[in-house]
Amino acid sequence: MPGTKASGRPGGNPDIAKHGFKTKRSEPLRENLQVRVTTSMMSQLKSIDNWHEFVRQTLAAALTERQKQLQSSAASISEKKQKD
């Protein structure tokens, strides 16, 4: 009888790991980000094939660039302190 304890396999599926979702990414996409954009920006984004991935890659590139800038700033501050 469907929906009862007797209807399913007791203990669940022992091979569930075989059927689970797998990703080829180095880090799984588990977080969600919501950003408000203009209607024209959204239209432009949606015209790009696989626009979600485009946004991820663009954001990752911007974060990497920002990290480089911060490291460069920290290095120059450190150099100034050593000279003084």
C-alpha cells in the first residue's frame, strides 16, 4: 500500500550514494545570492547562453582581482613600514 511503512523498503535505499547528484566543480554551489539589477541589465544577461555561469565567472574574476589589489596594498604598506 503506497504511503505506508510497509510500502517502502525498510531502512531506505542502501545504494543512495550511486544515485545522488554529483558535480565536476572543485567546490559545490550551495549558497544563493540575490542581486537587484535594472530591467535592461537583466535582458542583456538573459541574452547570453548559460548566463548564470557567466555571472559566476565574472564575479569570481572580480573577487580575484580585488584580492590581488588588497594583497598589493598590504605589501606596499609593509614596505613603507620597513623603510621607516
